[in-house]
Amino acid sequence: MTLSEYIKGSEGSQSDLARRIGVSRSYLSEIVSGAKTPSLAVAVKIEEETGGTVVATSFIAQSGVTP
């Protein structure tokens, strides 16, 4: 599942998730839109906060880097 799909399907908001992972809402918005690729630390926090629904490695594929 993508981060965008997760946020749309969750009861929380993008702002709530941003607060829980320790980033600004605007930065999270850029991650969701694909304009920015999160650092490994942020990607791992996203995975943890989504209960593994959005896996950290999904951002590697999004960035065009092969694992």
C-alpha cells in the first residue's frame, strides 16, 4: 500500500501522521506526492507508525534506486 492510500483510508490526517513521525506536514505532503524521498530513518518511522502497512522499502522503489 502506498502512503497516499494509507492516509486516505485512515481515520487520522496527514498532519497527525506528520506529528507522530516527527516531520512537518508540508514535508510529509511532499513525500506523499512523490516530490521528495524520505530518509531511511523517516521511512522506518512511517513503517512503524502505519503498523507495517506502508513498508520502508516502498520509498526506495519510488526513488528509482534498485535495492
